[in-house]
Amino acid sequence: MSILLFLLVAIYFAVVRWQMDPQIPIVLTTVYGAALAMFSGISWQRLEEAILDNINTVAQSLLVLLVIGIMLGTWLHSGVVPTMIYYGSLIISPKLFLPTACLLCSITSLSTGDSWGTAGTVGIALMGIGLSFGIPAPMIAGAVVSGSYFGDKMSPMSDTTLLASAVAKADLFEHIKYMLWTTIPALIIAVVAYFFIGLPHAHNVNVDEIQVMLGELSSAVNINPILLLAPAFVIAMIALKIPALPALMMGTLIGSVFAVIFQGATLPEVMDAMHYGISMETGNELIDSLVSGGGLDYVMWTISLIFCAMALGGILDGSGAIKEVVSRMMKRINSVGKLVTTTIFTSFFINFAMADQYLAIIFPGKMFGEEYEKMGLHPKVLSRTLEDAGTLTSPLFPWNTCGAFIMSVLMVNPFAYAPYAILNWVAPIISIIYSFTGFKIAYIDNGKN
């Protein structure tokens, strides 16, 4: 417990009070935790193995993040992202922007099963469109995250959907159908909330200013509808279950070719954009912010944060700190409501402390699976609960792999957009309410609900 207290204090002072980056506080907590563990008799070899195992769980995610940074550099240089912003600003109504953004991301992520791919393609364009309408960035990011993680949770092609059903030993499609009871109400609440949240900003939209901005954007970058083939191709590849890395690499290649064809870029310029991204100066600060960024360097800060967080997660696992906290919770479980609530808070806690979505699904699934069996609960109750918390709360922390990724592509701190990621915190609340009322809680013996 002292390790977690140290982390909370370090994060509060360094990040909240002193406005510092979280990497060093996390590293200091890791050192403190390792020292405590070794003092209590745990060998360094065991701790090191736990750290490396933890990092290994996110190795593929780090590669995906690297490639997305490189791809984004080529998409900005080629005009792909500016073209998405240009046509999106013409089509989407400012009054319905936030609910539209949420639903567009929901449809895309449901089709692909990929929250990262959705946020890194459609989400980036929606950020630009929303900012051009004068909508605050945290609100836009919240709508994008809600929609992106709707599909991450519900799609049969999503890795978390497959993982949760496997850990809980539930049938995949029973698991998906059972999740509808918490996820669809949460999505409806989110969309209605976005409509009312966005109304005050819609009234402030100056259509003439938007037209001027779009004119300046088209003067700075060659806008062409053919450029929209790049994101369409990547989304189609992911929807066809082509692995994310090859799909994103193809997106990078297409972006590179388009940069040469449509913007007259040279090969060295394209490679420079892959590494360092794009920094454009048009004289319009908003346009500059919309068409600048990307590249390998663009995501290295995020990758360093993930490495630090996973090292701390390894120490918490190897030292037994997580199991100690959970074992204390287990002693108070004497009802279905308390069991589901404890599972949700454990997943939430692991997303916070161990910084990984997969661990927030696997650990509670293994820890509480036997308790669900003892109470006669159907496996799909456990699998739904794991997704309601483990999947959905992962992007709400800056040092979690999911939160760090979203922050790197949308450029908004998770603490800023979390209040607006409505689906992500409403679904767990609905799940808790169901567990105490008995609504849609299935049992094995009589198959009720």
C-alpha cells in the first residue's frame, strides 16, 4: 500500500501542482517500490523478470504507436489529414458535431475492432473539424474516445472482446449480446449529453470565419478527394482482419506516394516528415496547429511514459502489492453487487497502477472467476464486467498505454477529456446498478436474465 501512496503523492505534486511530466515521478515510485520489495526479501531477479514480462505485454502496442507516428507524418505532409478536415467541415453540422463525432467513431471502431486505429485516423480529422468550429479540444477528444472504445468493447474483431470472453470462459457471441445491456444505454446517454453540451458552442460558430479558414487551408495544402483513399484503405484493411502493423505500414506507403504526387515532395522531405513530422507556418495559428505534428519524434514522449509505467506495474506485480490490495477486498464480498463492484474497481485500479488494458482484464478475471462460480453466476456476467471496467477505463489515465496513445494522437491530456468520455464511465456505473438490482444478472442453474 505504501508504494501506491507514494505514487499518488508523487503524481499529485509533480503533475498537478508543479505541472511536470509524469515520467520521473513514476520512475521514482518504481525505485521506491523496488527498494521496499528487496528489503522485504524479494530478489531483484524476480522483480526484473516481472518488469520485463510487463513490458513484453505492450511490445506490439509500442510498435503500432511508432508506425502511427510515422504514418501521421506522411499523412500531414501529403495533405490527407487536411483534406479530411476540409471536407468534414463542409459536411458535418456544428450543432450536431459532438454526437456525430461519437457515432462516426462508434461505427468505425465497430467495423474494425480497433480503438487506436479509429482515434488515429477518423479521430484526428474530427479534432481538426471540431477545433475549426470553436469547440474545446477536451470535449472533442471525449466524444472521439467514447466512440472509439464503443467498438473496442463491442466488436467481435476486437482483441479485448476476445480476451475478456476467453478469460471468463464465456461464449464470444453470448458475451457480446450480454454487453449490449450496459453499452447501448451508455451510448444513448453519451450521444444525448453531447447534443446538449455542444449546443452553446454551435451558436458561436461563425460560418464566414470557417469559410475563410478553409480557403487558407486549401491555399496552403493541395486538397484533393483522392487523398481520402488513404484512410479508407487503412480502415478497410483493418476491417478485413489484416493485422494492424501491415495495415498501418501500407497507410504510410500510400501517404508517402501521395506526398510526392499531390504536394510535390521529394523523397528526403518525405523521410524527414516520417522522422520529425511537419511544422507548417501559414500565418494562421489554428491552421498551423491542424496541419503540424506527426513523425517518429512525435510519439517518443508517449513511448517513454509507457515504458516507465510498465516498469512500475512490474514492481507492483512482482512485489505482490496488487494481490495484497485485492485480497483485502475479497474479505468483504458477500453479495453479487459487492462482487461486481469489487471487480470493476479492481480493473479500474489496475488500469491506474499497472497501466495496461490487458492486465486490467486478465488479473481480475483470474482473481474473481472462482467467486463468480461459487455464486452460480454465468461466465458472461464476469466477461461483461471485465469489459465494462477493464476496457473502458483504460484511456482515462495519461500513463496507461491507451491513455498515452490517445494523448499522443489527439494532443489532449486524459485528465482533461475524461469528464467528456461519457460512455467510458457511464457503462461501469450501469453495470454496478444492475448488479445490486439483479437486472440482467444471469445464473447458470436456472438461466434467468
